[in-house]
Amino acid sequence: MLRFRSLGSGSTGNAALVEATTSAGRTTRLLVDCGFGIRQLDRRLAQAGLAASDLDAVFITHEHGDHIGCAHALSLRDRIPVWMSEGTWLATGGRDYEGRLHLARDDAEFTVGDLCLQPFTVPHDAREPLQLRCTDGNRTLGVLTDLGHATSHVLARLRGAHALLLEFNHDSDLLAGSAYPAFLKHRVGGNYGHLSNTAAADIARAVLHDGLRHVVAAHLSEQNNRPEIVRRLMADALGGDEAEMLTATAAEGSPWLDV
């Protein structure tokens, strides 16, 4: 069985749990990003019924603080292996992980316990950003946050997924009318920034298939977005009731969802 849960998603911090459990009862747990302080991460893990010692590995998508957070301290404190791209590692100063650092790269699959993981590159203003396709061999989850637009490569890695954790960062009109300075508006709304709601909805529509069970909207801007706007666009793209559309919040993330 494959399931996932956001521990929190937004500009103040991002982290998600992916868990695979075999028929024999063996469980593998992966933390995708840990963009919080270590005490805050511990608290959020506890709310999910877990402790850091329950994690088998951490995967870091890129070096921005709301994603890498306490990765180094967590790895050293709890002796947890960490995967990230070489570019991400270098962008954070090439720190010593005491032998527990593993370098990931585009389309190079690797396994953690009973999870098979396929990183894929995305257009974002980081040194070597990667997002992730996760499978237990039966069901597949696609994680896609922090990118300015979807390339054909990105869409190919999401097709066939049974669940998505998908960035719906901003409403373009709200961003344009916001108090953000011009350079920041350009950065957020540019090809290497963050997905607008309409761009995210287009991605969901492009990869929609009968087996797609869950789409969770993530990384919503508190200043330049509204959950009700996101849910309306999701319902239109996926065909469903707005009230049933799921959004991960900055404070609480999302509940556990079976893939």
C-alpha cells in the first residue's frame, strides 16, 4: 500500500511524507523536503503519528530554505540518509553529511526500502532542482512543486500517476495587483518561478486518466492566492465537486491519503 501526507506547504515551509507498506507489514518512509526548523518538523511528524527515527530517508528537491530547512541537522542528529542533486548540495556549501549524502540526478532511479524513486528535472530558479515520481511497484505518486512551467519531460514523468501533490502557487491577477515589487512579480510569474493556478490546472488536465485518485494542491501563496479559486479550477480540470478538491495548508498540510 502506498500513501502520502503533506506536513505543511507554503512559502514558510514544505515537507511531505511518502509511505509504502508491503503485504508482509514492512514499511518504508520517505520525507520529501524538510523546510522547517528541526523542532517544528518534529512537531509536525508527531501530528502524523511518527518521529524522525521512523524515517528511512529524506529527498530534497532544491536548496531554497522553505524546502531544505533542517535537512543537515536532521541527518546528523538521527543518522538519516539524504538524497539531493549535486547542484543542490553545492548550492548549500557542499556540507559534510558524514557519509549519508547520496547524489540524485535526472531520470536516475534509485530505491529506498520498498520505494522506487525517479527524480526528474524541472525549470525553476535553483541550481539543479529535481521533483519526484514515487512507486511501490503497484501505485504511483507524482510530486511537483516549485517550477515555472511544465515541459514535455515533466508531463511525461507525471503521466499514469495515481495521485499528485501539485503546486497551485498563485492567481495571476492577484499577483499582478499585489504589493510585490516588479522584480518579484516577474520572478514568481516567470518561466523559472512558480506555477499559476491556470498552469497547474492545465497540467492536471493533461495527465488526467481514469486511475488518477487524488490531486492535492500545494504551495499556495498566502498573499496571491485563495483556496476557493484553486478548488474551482481543480474541479473544472478534473471533473468533480469543488467541495471535494483537496488543498494542503501551510499550517496543517493534508491528511493521510491512500494512493
